[in-house]
Amino acid sequence: MYLSRAAKDAGHEMKALLIPDPLWLKKVKEYNPDVITWSLMTGSHKAMFDVNRILKSRFDFFSLMGGPHVTFVPDCVKQPEIDAVCIGEGEGAIVELLDKMEAGEDIRSIPNLVFADPDQPDGMLRNAPRPLIQDLDALGLPDRSLLYDAGPIYANSPRKVIVTQRGCPMMCSFCFHHAWKRTYGATNKQYVRKRSVSHVIEEVNYIRANWPLDFVHFLDDIFNLKDDWLEEFAERWPKEVGLPFDCILMANIVKEKQIKLLKKAGCVYSRIAFEAASDFVRNTVFRKNTEKQHLIDASRWIKENGIRLGSLNMLGGPGGTIEDDFETIKLNIDCGVDHPLASIVQPYPEFDLNEITEGLGVAVAEYDDFPANFNREATIQVVDKEKIENLHKWFPILVRFPRLLPFAQKTLGKKWLSKPLLIMYMLYSEWLVTEQNVIYNRAQGIKNPLKWAPIDFTVRCVTKGVIRAVSGLGIKFVKRWATKLEMGDERVQAHMD
């Protein structure tokens, strides 16, 4: 949305297309874009490469890949269907690219962009990134019409996502921030940037004036990063916005005063990153720099102030054991976590955690081996891999219903239970979101029968089911077509059909 804002402010046009869409090829043909941009995450990158390959076989356009995956693995630009990749923040690069293409000028020296070049030692022409954008307010408001015009389901959702900062001062080994920071050679002062409270409030009120908005989800990695910013926010938000919201806090800097400020502002749900109960896994492997007492204190203050407590956890950490993961569940239980969230460790490219797994001999062999869903399977060859995957599906239920622990332990080694446990996990995850929605509605005095928990849960499950079914069909279609293009053999397509 920020790329679209930058492009439109520079006099260019931009539209979004959400796939799967039964009319996607017709829409691309009608719009006839000069440039198609992609934002890639490791795991889903293969599907995007396939879609790009299909479009390149039918239309003439410049293909620009961006996002975390290509920032850390830019050699995908050597694929003939990819014209360039963008490293790091792309607002300046996209504007300069469109300006120069429109003027018929050379584009191969644009900062942030990488091109295939067989004359270079590594086969790539790499342009250094331009400096990080320091004044986030100067970017303007993100162009939400780009997304909402393409996907009414997002426009009509009463819950909208807001980001108030870029960057994070922490050096967690499993997160992209330390690697992104290294890409720029930036200090924390240069890398961690915050929008002004006024700019955030302006965006929220703009959204509310144009689309449905009942509550706000702040997606910042550390919402409690700056005390002075939080104090101003807590003073102004109730008066100028007055909507309930949720946020993520960093436990090792949480103060009781901050929790009281959040409560005053209207926070009804707050998450903190537990990651692991084991001090070794949490601080030596994950580099969280967070003591267990930090987690206990932050949890207690959140609960005492009547805020729903959520937790972020990771299972299957290298150097850990299945017993350590059970201790993580018990820590969640002891802290009274209401909304436990868990994922399975994924050592993505260029992350320090990837080097740790290489040193232990359990690393992922190829980047294409990463799953699209980071919370479905363990990619590193840890001991008790299948047990960890099954325990993950049990995680939120065991935190809320500890009496099931003995029974759950008996099921972990049974591979055939993987899919039934996945269905149970997905359904209970939707129920936790329904509980969250009930709190949001209660905070605003909403008593609409359609918002009642059983109805909300049913609607959510049906909607998600339809979306997953359509997405599944779309992915199968793309894979068949992409394989046909790659192999150039009709027999392959017939066999797959």
C-alpha cells in the first residue's frame, strides 16, 4: 500500500489483483500493466514464481520481485521470467523505475534493484540500496483503496491492521530484522523508526470515514518501544479515536505503568513473546534477551488490568527437546494465557538461526523446502519431529485445558492423527478469535445477535472454508500450468490431469 501511495503521488497508476481469482487473466489483459510487482515470503515464493511464469507466457510486462525472500535470496533474478528484484524498502525504487521507463531511460543503475548479468562474477548486477527512509510521516497514508478495491472482504472487515513503525532494535536469531539491518549496515537509531501519533490517528480516522472500522490491530513488533510516544498515544487515542485495539509488547521492557496507559487508551488484547520456557533456547539460541521473570511480571500486569493476554511461542527450537516444549506449555498455563499462539521454528535464509542449524547439522537443505505455512511442519531435522508437529496442534487447547495433557502425550507419536489434530487446531484457533471479537464488541457496547459467539464462529469457519477451498483449487491450477510451461510436454499435463 505504501508502494502504491508513492507511485500514485509520482503520477503513475497502480492496481492490485488478489489471486486466486477466476477472472485473473482477463483482468490482467484488460489492465495491460507495464510493470507487475510481487512481494515474496519464503515458502510461498514458489507459487508466486509459477504465477509470474504463466503471466509472462501470455503478456508483455516488466516483472519486479520484492519482499523479504528476494532481499535475502536475490539470485532468483537469474530466472528468465524475472526482470529485476528490489532489495529492502521499495518506495524510492518503484518511483524511479516507473519514471525512467516512462522517459525511455536506462534503468540498470537504479539503487535497490538487482538484475541478471552474465558478465558479473555471480551473474548479477547489484545496485546498493538507498538510505532507509527516516521520516515515515513523509510517506503519506498507505493507499488502502489499492487493496480494498481488489478485495471487498478486506474492505468490509470491521478489523483493520495498522503499522506505526519500521524496524526493531532486537537481534532475535529467528527474525528478519537483524538480517535486514545488516543489508543496510544500519545502526538501531537509523533502523528503528516510528510514525508520529498524529499521523497514526489521521490514518485511522481516514479509514473510519471511508470503510467499516470497529477495532484496530496494531502489527508493530514492539508497540511499547518508546515511553513518550505511548504516553501521548494513551492521552489522545480515547479522545480522538475511541476504538478498542490490540498490540504486541516486548516483555523485557514492559513496565506496569505502560500497561496502565494501554488500558486507559482502550487496549483489550495484548500479546507478548514467550517463545520458549527454556532459558537456553529462549536466550542462547533465539537471542531474546528476556528472562522468565520478565514474562511472568508482564503477564501478571496485563491480567490485573483486565486485558486479554496472548502469547507467541515457538516449538522445535534447535538444541531443545520435546520436554522443553512441554515446559513452554506449562509456562503459558502458569501465566494464565488466554490466547496462546504457536509456530514451529523455520530458519529462513540469511537469518542467524539458519547458521545455528547448519552448525548443528539439522539445517534445511534448500530454500524451496520451506513450507508456505510456517505453523504446519518442522523443516529442520530435529529429534521427535513428528511429535513436535502434533504437539503444535495441541498447543492452544492444552494451555486452556491443562487436564488434557496426559491424553495429548499419548497421541504425539501417531502420524495418522496429524490431519485430525490439524482440523482440531484450526477450529479451536477460530474459536479463540471469536472470543477476541466478543471482547471487542463488548468494549463498544455492540449487542447485535449476529455478533454472538456461536454465530460469529460459524460464519468465520464457513468463510475460511470457502476461501481455503478456492485457494486450493487455484494453487493446483497454477502448478499444472506452470509445470506444463516448464517441461514443454503435453504428456506431463495429461498425466497430472
